[in-house]
Amino acid sequence: MAISEFDIISRFFDGRGPQRADVRRGIGDDGAVLRVPPGQELVAVLDTLVKGVHFPDNTPAEAIGYKALAVNLSDLAAMGAEPAWFSLGLTLPGRDVGWLEQFSAGLFGLAGRHGLQLVGGDTTRGALTVTIQAHGFVPCGGACSRAGAREGDDIYVTGTLGDAGLALLAIAGRYHVAGAGAEELRERLERPVPRVALGMALRGLVHAMVDVSDGLLADLGHVLRASGVGARIAVERIPLSEAMKAARDELGERQCLDLALSAGDDYELCFTAPPSSRGEIMRLAEAHGCSCRRIGVVESGGRLVCMWEDGRVYRTGRKGYDHFADAGRGSPDEKQ
Ligand code: ADP
Ligand code: MG
């Protein structure tokens, strides 16, 4: 059954999810009119998901709806922002009502959990593409940044790394996982849990923060460059899931570590903070039900070095690393 663009908006999007008092005007006008609380600043983030690029062709519509918002919430979390509103740019190849039902269910399921209202958007025809711009609040001057890391800071990461990359290997048929493990990995790829509450709680405590979307080394690299510092990572301390540990037999330790360091799509938080904050940070992570591991230290100079505990340098040829080395600061392997 074909329905019009306006039917799509009114049936699947208008009035769905939380309705907030700070939305003076939402869907239905040429623009939304929104009220930022006194003493707060607006944080705006945007992420696009393109079929075949950001998600495999056979991804369920419900998962696409969920993930399109989740990746934006992860950006808000890295800024320490409290989510409030979002807009949806939706490009659809056709008017598939069943697909829209599933997509909107995934989208509003997550929006409801975080109290976000959909305040507008655009609906067009073309190759399946989902763009979301999300908005959140921080107290004036209080947003977290990539630029504040200081020599001597500890480096932390939440959750476990590399699972989404491992799931993609499994989907591509290059890794064979059966039963509950396969389901768990697929969840990590399709339903990343944005660390929103922890991100907000860490505001004021961390010197620098980023969300890990392009792989730890690439995203930590952004922090180091923005902050004008380097880092030493302890390879043994990289948090690995049980699924990843189980994969080591088939794939080998090196490929698993490379996935954890560089594969991307993790949507965990990586941040730096002074050693004096260790107790408070672990307490906050626990209070928010989020595992958190200290994985290294910020150093002077511009290099990012991964080391085994026995002092050997861990070499990886993966892209995240090359990207950092391309910036003219030298490869981590040069430092021996
Ligand atoms: P215009 O032609 O003025 O750009 P549209 O006809 O595209 O407006 O949209 C009408 C209203 O519906 C607007 O308020 C717009 O923000 C909203 N809207 C359009 N598409 C979406 C969508 N996918 N999700 C949420 N709101 C949407
Ligand atoms: Mg208009």
C-alpha cells in the first residue's frame, strides 16, 4: 500500500514519543521553536546512516531506527550533554508501511528511554539514508571537549571494544560463531547502548572525552591531537568481551586485539582524568551500571604507543593507526 509523504509523517512520526514542555512548536510548522533552559547551552550533533555503508543490507528496520538515534546519543554523551530534542531526515526508496512501523518503533523506543522529542525533519525519496540531528543541554561553559587531556592523566574506556567489528566479520562469513554468542554479537552491532547518564555524570571530572565510533586508536588520536599530547596504552588492559575472548582461538590474539583497537562502531566513551579522580570515576561508573577500565596514561609528545606489560611495543597495521601516523607525528612503532 502506497501512502503520501504527509501520511507518513502524521502516521509514523507526528505526536509519537515524549512530548516536552520546552517544545513551543514541533512538527507541523516550517521550523521548530524550542526553549533552552536558563543558564544552559545547546549542544548539537548529527550523524547519518547510509544503507550498505553504515549498516548491512539485511539489517532489520527496527535496528536501523534504534541505531540512527543511538549514535547521536553517543555523541551527546561524549559532550556530557543531557538529551532533549531531535530532527529526522529520512530518505526512503519506497513507502513500505511495514518497514516504517518497525523503524519508528526502534526509534521511539530509544527516544522514550531518554526523554527526547522528535521536533521536525524532512522526508524524501532515494537510496535509504537516515540522518538525525540531536540536541542536548549543558550548563554554560560545561561541555566536555576533546582538547583538554593533560600529561599524567589516566586514560579510561567504558564497556568492551571490538565486538561490532567481530559481528561484521561474522556477517561476512569470515568468523564462525554459533548460538547465543552470535545473537550477542549482533546486538552489539545493531543496538549499541549510548553511555548518556555516565557522560553527564563525568562532566566537570574529565579533562577530555570522545565517543569511540571509528575505533579506539583513531578516536583517542583525535583527543591527543586536539590536546597536543601523546599516550601510552597497555594492551593487556583493553577490555574484551567474552565473545571476543572466545574468538581468539579461531582468529588469533593479534586479529582480536586489532579489532578492539581499531574496528569501530563501539559507541563506548574514552576519556582522560587526573589520577586523583580514580576513586570517583570508578564509583560513578558502577553507579551507572557501566564497566570502566583504566587503559593507559597521557604523555608529552604527540605519539600514541601501545605496549605489552613486559615493555614490548604492540604493532598493528590497521587503519586507525595509519590515520594517526599520517598526521605527521610518526608511527607508534617508531618509538622503541
Ligand atoms: P517544508 O516543505 O516546509 O520543508 P515539510 O512538508 O517537509 O515542510 O514537513 C512538514 C512538517 O513535517 C515540518 O514540520 C517538518 O519538520 C516535519 N517533518 C517532515 N518530515 C519529517 C520526519 N521524517 N520526521 C519528523 N518530522 C518531519
Ligand atoms: Mg518549509
